[in-house]
Amino acid sequence: MKSAFFFALTFLFHFCFFISFLGSRMGVLYRFVINFGYLYKDLGYAIAKVKKTVFSVWLCAWLSLSLNDV
């Protein structure tokens, strides 16, 4: 009876430790995914801004060259 109680207590301790360890690791993983999402979104904004700038420069150059030909 004493060994069954000791086994149950040990099992409960390890189970609680495993759940807390898993919870802390999931928190780290969750924060990593959220931060990666923000980084990806910011990178998308930066690429869109660069594309818009390159297109604007190309359009201005094309218009100036076209107007110089006239």
C-alpha cells in the first residue's frame, strides 16, 4: 500500500513537471511564431515599399525620356 502511494505521488509529481515544462516550451514556441509573423509582415511592407519606389523611379525616368524625345 505504501509503495502504491509512493508510486502515485511520484507519477503525479512527474506529470505536473511535464505539463509545466511543456507549457513553458509552448509559450516560447508561441512567442517565436508571433515574432516571426511580425517580422514577415514588416518584411512584406518593406518589399512593397521598395517595389513602389522602384516603379516610381522607373516611371519618372520613362516619362522624362519620352518627353525628351518629343
